[in-house]
Amino acid sequence: MTKSIRAVGLFAGVAMAVLSLAAAAQAGEKKTVAYLAPSLDISYWQWVGYGVKEKAKELGMDYVEYTSENSPAKQMDNARTAVTKGVDAIVIGPVSSTSTPPLLAYLKSQNIPIAFAGIGPQPGQTDYTSSVTANNYETGKAQGEFVCKLAKDRGGNQVGMLSLPQDRENAQKYLKGAEEAFKASGCDLAQMLETRGLTVNEAVTQANDMLTAHPDIKAIYGMYDEAGTGAAKVLQTRGLTGKVGIAVADGSPTTISLLKSNAIQGIFFQEAVGQGIDGTQQVFNAISGTPVKKDLALVMPLVTADKVDSPEAKAVIARVFPPAN
């Protein structure tokens, strides 16, 4: 073999080694986002996770998910596990707003960007990358006005509320807006019951208890989707469908069906999938060194039965739950 041939072979070998190292380095640059859900038993949090996963795929990121089983301690364990495994960013639906300060302190110490979805951090906390929630105060106010009108159209001014846990900042904002609307519109909040499990069965029990204790209630404010489904079941059993109005926040295939049958009079749609998408984009921006939007309050439009099949409503619904649903 001549020296020139050996030189060419050596050069080719070096070139291949360089290319291999470059490929390995490029592979090592792929980022991972972790989604921490408070519970994956609830459809809403599954839908947020779908949004995170789809956006991660679009951005070329790996995706992992953890469920906190509604436990602040488990939530912290999940964060530590994710960081130990080398994730680059976190999108979280927290167990509660009050559970977030130690979590934020830990992630700040690890230089891990974090975006909240659906539920924001405890008021006063600033060490987060982004918070993508609904405009809860304005939605609470708008839904309160709508519910009061439903009650008055049915000959009364007593309303009931099936509420999210009030240790969540989004629930506090919903309630503040609703109470202001009730007062301004001339309605009385006869009773508010907080959920713990966000299940339809719990909402059925609470709606039954509420209507038994306050038979003059003419409309029900559902702060989460299962509340609307549970309340509608109770009204059907009691022969009160249409005689007591219902408006609900969030939206799902089930409550859309109830809306179309006039068992529910209005849905204020919350973009669960959209929150996952937008939260993932913001943490990706953070690790890419591009501008980040710290607080995104997404509009929750009211949709009534006569508008649910409009192009505008369909565009909103596409960001509420996955297409397969």
C-alpha cells in the first residue's frame, strides 16, 4: 500500500470519527420535558399532558410524565426524580397553589425552568418561568353573571356553587369574580360546596345535598366539568331539568352533549390541551434563550347550545381535549 493510499485511509477514518462524535453530540443535545400532573385519574390533567407531549414532539423534545397522586410530598419526590434523571424543563399542574413554594425553591437551585398549567403558584411567588392559566377572575365574573341570569329567568335569585378546592389560586379567583357578579346582579349565593375528588359521583352527592337544603336554588355554578355532569344528573332525577339552570367551566365531550340536549345552558371552555402546548413552548424558549411570556391568562369563551357547532366554537374546542375524544 502506498503512502498516499494510507494517508487517504487515515483521513477517512479521522473524518468518520469526527462525524460520529458530532452525531453523538447532536443526539446529546435533545432536550427532555417532564410533565407533573396532580392526578392522571382526571381527564383534564390527561388533556394537559397530551398538549405537553404533542408540543414536545413538534419541538424535538423527549417527554416523560409523573403523577403526584394529589400529594404535595409525592409532587416534590417527582420533581427530584425528574431532575436526577436529567430533565431540562418541567410543566406542572400542581396539587395545590399552597404546595408550590418549596418546589419552586428546589427547581431554582437546580436551574430548571418550570411552567404552570391550569393552576398557578401561590400568590407572591415569582421564581417560575411561566404560568399558563385561564383568566379565572374575569371568567368567574362572566359565569356569575350568566348563572344569575339563569336563576332570574327561572323566577328566583338563589344560586348554588360546586367549587374547586379553595386552596388553589384559580379557584380563589373564580370565586372572587363570581361573588362580585352575584352582588352586582342581585343574586344570593345560597351555598358553596368544595370538591376534593373532582368526580361526578361526588358532584351528584353535593348537588343533591345542596338542593335538599336550599330548594329555592334556581341555578348552579359548576366550577369544573364534572360538577356540571353531576348537577345535570341530579336535576334529571328530580324532574328539574330546565327548571334549574346550570353553567359549567372547562368543557368535555360529555358536557357538550348535555349542552346540546339543553340539560346544561352554558359552558365556559378552558383550553386544557392549549395550556399544555403553551406551557411547553415557554419552557422550551427558556432553555433556548429566547423570550418568555411569564403570565398567560387564556380567555374562556362562553358557548351556548346555539353556538356549539360554529367554526369559532370548534376552533376553541380543538384546544380543550384531544381529537380522539
